[in-house]
Amino acid sequence: MLQRLRDRAKEGRRILRNLAAAAIVLVLGFTLIALQFPSSVAFWAVGAANTFILFVGSAALGLLLGFFIGWGRSSGVRPISWGLLAYVEGMRGIPRLVIVLTAVVIFPRIGIGIDWAVLWGILALGVSSSAYQGEVFRSGFQSIPRGQVEAAASIGMTPWQTMRYVTLPQVMRTILPPLGNEWIVVLKDTSLLIVLPGFAQLRIPDVVELTKVAQTVQQATFVVTEWPLIFAAAAIVYLAMTLLVSGLIQYAEQRFRVPGLGVMGA
């Protein structure tokens, strides 16, 4: 019991260090921006906020689709499993930028207003990420002993009840670390949406995510020696956001960890 409390305290300190580091790096990034580009601080803040919104939308879509992909892949029904395997291998074999660019080309051709293109971009990132998250879910589902599912059925639990009360709680606890890795990749890959046009419906004019902000400031700055500082500021803000997401994932791991189940953080 004492060792368990020590482990929790150690993990709590590690999470706090990550969150504190995220806050410090974010302050440093915006301090650099305020000193070098004082007139564009609000613009940078909007870009960081929009990047986080785009990340949440893409990661959530990938999580939802990934759950059903992983469930289908581990179902044992061969036509479903083989079809989803083809989808997963296809999506993992195509660069995300190519998927986003394909979305840009297809989008105006299907008769929908171009202002909706960012939704299509979120869909492109989410669909691409779903292939990776689906494999994470598949490994989680396959880690559950078959006997637990059979035991749940023997006491009259429906498949949905078995999933809700037996399988999914264990799966989510064991797959949080690899899911977290994929979410961080998605966060950084929101920079690919710089190729998309504006999205007036969500008040994200000209897809003002963080990389677009850096590019816009760079194009408006005629002092070439300042260009590295612009992208260094963007890199620092991305780093802060990554540390923040990493800290939140570690908190979730600690919050839902069951002693003896899953891997204890270092």
C-alpha cells in the first residue's frame, strides 16, 4: 500500500513537471513573439487556439472511427476483418499531406461551397489517424482474455453490456499510452492544413492555424534575419502544446490505472 502511494506521488510529480514545462515554454514563446512582433500577438494567440481546435476535432474523429475499426478487426468475422485490414493498410501507406491535398481537389467538385474545406481537412486528418488508432484498439481488444467475454455471456450480459462493463474499461486503460502518441502526431500534423482555404462558418479565416500565422508574419516581414525567429516562435508554441497534451494524457493514465494492469510510467 505504501509503495503504491509512493508510485502515485512520483507519477503526480512527473505530470506536474510536464504541465509546468508546457506553461514555461508557452510563456517563453509568447515572450519572444511580444518582443519581436508586438503587433501580431493576438494573431498568434488565435492561431494557437485554432490549432488546438483542429487537433481536437481530428483526434476525436480518429478515435471514434478507430474504435469501430479495431472492434471489427478483432471480431473474427473474416469479410469485415479483411475489408478493414485493406482500409488500414491503404491509409497507413498514404502520406497525410497527400490525403489532405486530395480532399482539397475533390471538395469543390462535389458541389459544396469551398468555405467548408476545413471540415474536409479535419475529416482527412481524422480518417488518416483512424487507421493508426484502429490498430491500437485492435491490440487492446485482442489483449482481453476470451474467457472474460464468455463469462459475461454466461451470466446473461448482452454483447453491448459486455463491451461497456467488461471489455472497454480494460481496453482504454491499456491503450492510452499508444493512443497518446498518435494524438501528439495529429496535433503536429494540423500544420498540414495550411494548404486549405478559409472556413468562414467557424470563423477561421483562411485556416489560421499556427503554421499559417508564421507564414503570414514571415511574408509581411521584410527583414530576412527575423524569419528564423518567426518559425522558432511557432516551434516553441507547438512544443508547449505537445507538452500540455502529453501531461493531460499522463494524468488520464494515472487516473484510470488499475494496479497490475498496464505499464507503469517511468
